[in-house]
Amino acid sequence: MRLYLTGLTALLLLSGCGSSPDIALTPKLSHYATAQQQCNDYLEGKDELTNDVEHACKQFIKRLEKTNAEATKLDGDNLSKSERKETKIVFARQTNKLQHQYAELSKSVQEATLAVIKKDDIEAFKKGIAFPGNTFIKPYFDYMKSKSPEFDNDPKYLTFKRKLSEKLMLKAEHSRKQGKRKKALSYFEQAANLDNAQAAYETGRLYESSDVDKAIQWHEKAVEGGETGAYYNLGQLYSKKGKTKQALEAYEKAAKANSAKAQYALYLHYKESDENRAVTWLHQSADNGNAQAQYNYALLEIEKGNTDKAIDLLQQSSQNNYMKATVYLGKYFYELKFYGRAIKILSQVKNADAFYLLGKMNEEGAGTPKDLSQAYILYSRASSLGDKDATQAMKRVNLQLDKAQKEQAAKEKMKREKMMASMVKVCGVPPSQKIIKKRGKLIHITGVVSAPVGRRSVIIYGDDGEDYYLLNTRGMQENEHVDISTKSTGSTASVSSSDEEESDIYQFNYLKKCIIEEEQ
């Protein structure tokens, strides 16, 4: 059996390590030069050849010589038109046969290379994978991986590893889109174990809601591989474990890598203990487009009297879909009696304050024709979201409505009540302190998605002004306005909201999107 290994080693010597090729190849066949040289070197030691490889090499060299002879004729000038046509036909036929012989030779070399893997002959293996027709396959990769660090920097090994991890990433993303979390996690972990930093990051994110320690391990591996975005996640996870020092170190690394979220997290941490440091981070976060930071930065500018700067920041925050900024702008322009601008801004959000102010402008005819029926409807919406002033306003407007208007208002109210009944039946009851404390209660929540906590958990800034911790979410994007059905868990989660320190808020399990169409 040692005869086999020696033969393979001889076959796969690189050019320059044996005799010169018997014939000089034309440019048309020059890509076979390395294989030609290796076969000629190999055939010099006939007493050491295996039958399959010896036969394949002989057939390849023989066919190469015939094909090269025809190519040489074509390169010459002494052929007639008919002779050149005939030679081209013969050359094409010989080329096809040569390709077949080369494929047979490559197959023999591959089988020999697999054989030396079993015998653990590293030197013979190196020669095997050097053969140009020997396609790099997974058994080669697995063998090289088992010999780490021997092949860690081998170009073929690295290329195969990168492509393999990319395929696994595609499978993971496909599984995740289908809601197959465990399968996605398995693929991500496999890719991460191939030194794919992005895969390590995604693995960490999937573990965040179920195993904080594992999530930390994977995020640390991600940052080691250059995925700086994982520093922010590490900051969140260390904070959750009460490791403030490590959390700050992670946040600062993320912030220096220009993470607006990390910069905002540092602002929240320092705002009570080191105002100057906190404001510096707040400015950076706002400059990098964080909507919450832009809103809080605007409030600071208002305190300083820098109104123009504050309005600019509020507009940026509003454009980034931060509801509090939009409502603030609407109130600001209302107080300045710029009613047209206030209506345009407040019409963008479904919020109790927005409905109340829009109702007030319809009642007063401020920036829009006076319309008590519309005012009543808007006050009704604000009232349903818990605005007590709106409830009183409904009563006041009702007294002013004439008979026709009251009939119209009654119809609108009935229509609204039908919608509310349909909503309760399909989506659950509106949230209230009494209801959400009960486990398993079907509850309807509307609001803006913000502050993701792990891959499948988010905080919802409710249209009613309350915050909700939502578990097992699907397909939600940050800053998206959602209309959803949930179930209360009866328990709370300790989280940091957008502009407050850590607080406890009630948890809910996401069930489905819930949009009730209004009757025409």
C-alpha cells in the first residue's frame, strides 16, 4: 500500500520538479501545461504508479499530443482553405476527447487524494490538492480543518470555508423568515463556527431572549471577528446581568464605532451623574440619526431658548417616525396658532393628544372650517384612548350640535361602537391596569415599535401613552406603527424606556396583526 502513496506524491509534484514536457503546447492548449508536467514527472517512476492513475495519465498525454499536433497545423500558414476546414473539424473532435481524458485523470487524482486522507499522509495530500483538475470538495476541507493550524491560512481552504458559511447563512435567513427559529439557529451556529462574524452576531441575537450567557459568548465571538455592531448587544446583555462596568465598556466601544443606539445608552447612563458627558453622547447620537436622541436633544435646546434648533431636531425626530416628537411639534404649532401646520402634523399620528387637539381645532374652526360633528368624533377617539378631557369635550360639543348634526354624530358614534365591538371580539379589549394584570387576557394594542430587546422582543410605545413589553414578535420593524392582538402574561419586565431610567412594565405575548376595516 505504501507503493500507492509514493505514486501519488510523484504524480502531483509541481512544475519544475521533474523532466521537461515532451512537447511544447500551443497557446490554445497552454492551460493544460501544469497537468502535462505533473503527468510526465509522475510517469518517470512507473514502478510506483497505481494502475488507475497510470492509465489515466497515459491516455491524457497521448490525447494531448494528438490535439496539440492539430492545433500546430492550424497555427501554420501552409494549409489550403479545404485543409484548414478539415483540420478545424479534427481539432474540435480531439479537443472534446481531450476534455474527457482530462476529466478522467482528475477523477483518478481525486480518488487517490481521498485515499491518502484515510492514511493521514499530509504531504501526499498537499500534492493532491495542488493538481489543477482536482476540484476542492468538503472531505478535503474537513481533513484540513482537523489539522488546524496546519492549513488555517491556505487560500483554497479559506475560500471554501467562506463559501460554505455563506450558504449556511442563506439557509438560516430562509428558515428565520419561515418562522423556524431552531433550524435558523442551527444554521447560524454552524456558520459562526466557520469564523463568520456576522453569523456569530445573529446567533447571539437569537439567544438573547432565552439564554443571556450564551448570547454574550456569541456576541463576544462576533466582535473578535470584527462585527462591531455586537458591542451594543453586549452592553444590553451585561446591563441585564447587572454588570455595569462591562456594559459601559461595551457601549463605549459601540459608540466609538458610531452606534447611535450605544451613544444614546451612554447618555441615559450619565445624565444623572455627569451632565456634560451625557450631553456629549446625546449630541453624537442625535447627529447619527437616533430619533429618541433628537427628541431629548430638542427638549434641552428648548430649555436654553434655542427654539429654531429645537424645532429642527423635532422635525428630524418626527421624520424618523418618533411619535412623541410629532405630537410635540403639533402642540407647539397649535400654541403658536399655526393651525394649518398643527393639523398637518397631528394628522400623521393616532394618539390621544393628537385626536384631542384635532377635535379642538374642528370645534373652534381653527385652521379648518368649524365642524362639530367631526370634533365630536375626534374627541370620541381621544376618549377611547383614555383622555378624560376629551370625554368632557364630547359632552360639551354634544350640547352644541343641532338635530341633524346630532343624528349624524349618533350614526358616527354607532359606527364607532360597532367597530369597537368588532375589535374587542377579534382583537381583544383596550388595555387598562385592571385588565392587563390578568394572565391570558386578549388585549388590543396600537402604538409604535421601539427599543428592540433581543431578536423576538420589543417595547411598544402605546397610542394611549403607556409602554408595553411585547414577547415573541414577528416581522416588526423599529419605528413602525402597529395594530396588534396580544395576550397578557400577568407579569412585568424590568426595562429602560426611551427617556426614563429602568422601570417595570407589563409583558404581553404577540398573537397577530389586527386591522379592523371601517364601514363605508
